[in-house]
Amino acid sequence: MSRLDTSGDDYRARRAAMLAKLAELDAEHARAVAGGGPKYVERHRARGGLLARERIELLVDPDSAFLELSPLAGWGTEFPVGASVVTGIGVVEGVECVIVANDPTVRGGSTNPWTLRKTLRAADIALANRLPLINLVESGGADLPTQKEIFIPGGRVFRNLTRLSAAGIPTVALVFGSSTAGGAYVPGLSDHVVMVRERAKVFLGGPPLVKMATGEEAEEEALGGAEMHARVSGLADHLAADEHDALRIGRRIVRNLNHRRAGPAPGPVREPRHDADELLGIVPEDLRVPFDPREVIVRIVDGGEFDEFKPLYGTSLVTGWARLHGHPIGILANARGVLFSEESQKAAQFIQLANQARTPLVFLQNTTGYMVGTDYEQGGIIKHGSMMINAVANSTVPHLTVVMGASYGAGNYGMCGRAYDPRFLFTWPSAKSAVMGPAQLAGVLSIVGRAAARARGQDYDEAGDAAMREMVERQIEAESLPFFLSGRLYDDGVIDPRDTRTVLGLCLSAVGNAPVPEPAGFGVFRM
């Protein structure tokens, strides 16, 4: 049952604020979609090449959804938004696959530090959920000025390909253009390789490097062309006539994988009772103002039906059971931000119940952290908060996290933030995350500074203190915003609240490709 007043002033103000944030989000997504800009897009088309997202669209099943991941990677850095690669989950011949597509219009598709992090995250998702990995390759290799940040950790890209194959998870490389130096190992370590005639170039060292290293005058096609690899070296399993042919062959390869879902099938799907559009008016712009997460829950779960667990105990945390797109789930959602001892114990018990039932957990975050103060310390907030964190850390059922509002302090950990490896984590444009709120952090620094001045017997610089607090508050506010955090891959994307049900449904479907995990073995709970 919903108590949301969609005709009230508060609702209209919250909706207007969210729509303004969504307009900013659309603008940033447009920057990522634009790739390297009109000049480089037209140059790529003139060479007969398809754009990265066009390749994906032709690869996936017609009219199927593509869940793009980390589209804002690199935001706020010296590198372009999107990090010169498109990653996501799409359905190919009825099989959910992780797709990684280099964007050759952005610095030739070269790999910068954020490209690497985004690519590694995609491989982690493929491994955790047993999804075939398809690489659409066209890259100039490492962004050489940043090689110190790429070279050593970049070896994980190749390690991941071998681990996926060893785990029985298929890997496919469709090579459209250059794949040189370390990039040559992407097709070299993939189970299935398709190369486009006259376009694909795969070699450990291109003609200039070969000339410098050995003195040999090598010709590109003989050194690493698609025809040579199909007829002579045997690296190419299939020689494609053009890009469209390569994508057709790629679809045929997936069709012949005989890949099966190992998880349970979902049940019947029912739409929520309330309009998803109303999600725009729930979260206050001032995150210090609480909101009822049940208003979110009834708009994303099947039939709007939510079977609440312990509704009268630990009321700052809402827990309970529901179904989403036919998948059974357990939900933990912050109601008033602060987590007390009762909420922590309630969460630990609920997580154990979900693990016994092998039910995935969805965390809806809006938390300022665990409560502090003499009474709460004496009441055991540390051991009770630790109990909740222990339960989250050792739970083996899939976790999905959505940060709706605040995500501060250890509350981020207890509610399954990025450090606790949820299968997927998304944020709303209203979200903020940091060690604590900007004003609180600046205030703590001020108190510490005053104490230090007293200890030295010095007068405290009040003007300097005011300037410091203002600077720190501005910095922490900027660094806690969702675009900043998403740019550093602390989530898998900033999403429109209205898309929450769809995004979670796609994630639950992807999770179902992996077998049900082994039961959890929890550590010692301090009682």
C-alpha cells in the first residue's frame, strides 16, 4: 500500500530536482555515445567501419535489451567519458553474454587506465555469473603516456581470458581492426576467433617495431593480416568478408556453444501496482530528510507485494521478501538513514535466512552509517554493526545494490557497497557517498585543529578555520557525487530511477546463468 501524495508540493519539488539531475545524466551519456567526435567518427566510417555501438546492435538479438555498464568511466579525468570502450550484457542467439567493444574513434581505441578498469570489471562479471565473453576488437593498444598505470595490472586481461576458458565459460574475439602488441593476446587467448579480411591486423610487433628490433622490412599483411592468420598461422578460426559477416559468424558461434543456464528459472511476472514514473518524486534533494523506502519497493517488485520481516523491530531498516520479474529476492532498505544495534541484528538474521533459502539479496542504500555516542557504544553498536558486516561479507547468495540516497561511513559496507563485491551496483542521480557528510568531515578537522592549537599553547586562526571548512566541504561534496564515483567505477552505472526494475530484472536474469552458490560459512558473531 502506498501513502505517497503525488499531488503535494514536496513530491513536485523532489520530482523537479530529480528531472534536473537526469537532464545532466543524459548530457553525460551523450558525450560517451559521441565517441571521439564528428571528425573521427566520419573518418572511421570513410574506412568502411561500423561504430562500437552499431557492432553491438547487430550482434545482439533484434529488439533485445542491452544493459550498458560503466558508461561514465573516466568522467572528471583527463580522458574522454566512456574510456574508449563499451561494455555491457546483451542477448546473442538467446544467450546472455558480456560484450566488450573497443571504440576506435576515441584515440584509436587505445587503452588508458580507466579503459583497463572497465574491461577488468566486465571480465569479473562474466566470471561471477558464468556469461560468455565476446570481445569486439579494434584497438591501437596501450595509451603510451600512461603505460606505467597500464602495463603491470594490464596482464590481468589475459589472465582473465584463460580463467574464463578454464571455468568452461566461452570466450569469443571478433577482430575488426588493429590488435597489436599485448592486444594480440586477446585473440590468442580466446576460444573462438574471427578476423575481418583486409581490416584485421594482429601481431606482437608491427612493422616499425620489427624494423627496430630485427632490421627486417616487414609488410603488414604478411606480418599479421587476417588472410595470413586464417591460412598460415592458424590464429584465425574464421575469415570474414566484412564486418557484417564477422558479426553473423559471431552469432553462429554463440548459437553452437550449447550454453545453458545453471540457475533456477524465474516464475511468472507481474507488473507493479504503481507507476514507475512516481519514483522520481520520492527522494528529497536534501538527503538529511528521511523517506520511506517502501514507496520505492512497491514500485519495483512484482504486484507491488512485499512481505515485510520484523516490521516492528529495528524500524530504521526495512527487510522482507518479494519477487522481481519472477525472481524471488530478499530486500534490505534503509528507512531513516542511521543503523542502530537493533537494525544491525535484524539485518544479520535476515541475511542468514536468505542464505538458508538461497535467495538473492537486494540492498537499497540510504544510510548515514552506524550510530555513535556514549549510550550506543555502551549498548554494543560496534559488535552489532560488526555482526551485520560479517553477515554481508560471508553471504554467498548473489547481492545487488542500488544507492538511492546517502551512503556514508561503515553503513556503505554493511549495506553491501562496492568493497563487498555485489554482483552489480547501480546508483541514482540523487546518491552521495563518502566517509561522512561534507559538513561533518570539515567539522571534525576543525575540532582536531583547535585541540592541536591548544596543546601547543597557540591561538586558533578562526579566519583560516572558516576558509578550511569551506574548502573541505566543497571538495567532499564534489567527490561524493554520483558522476565522480561512477567515473572511477565505484558503481556499474548511474541509472534513471524509473529504470530500476528493468535494470535489476536484467541483472537477476544474468545472475541465473551461474549455479546456486554453496551455503555460506559465517565467521564468529560477537553476541
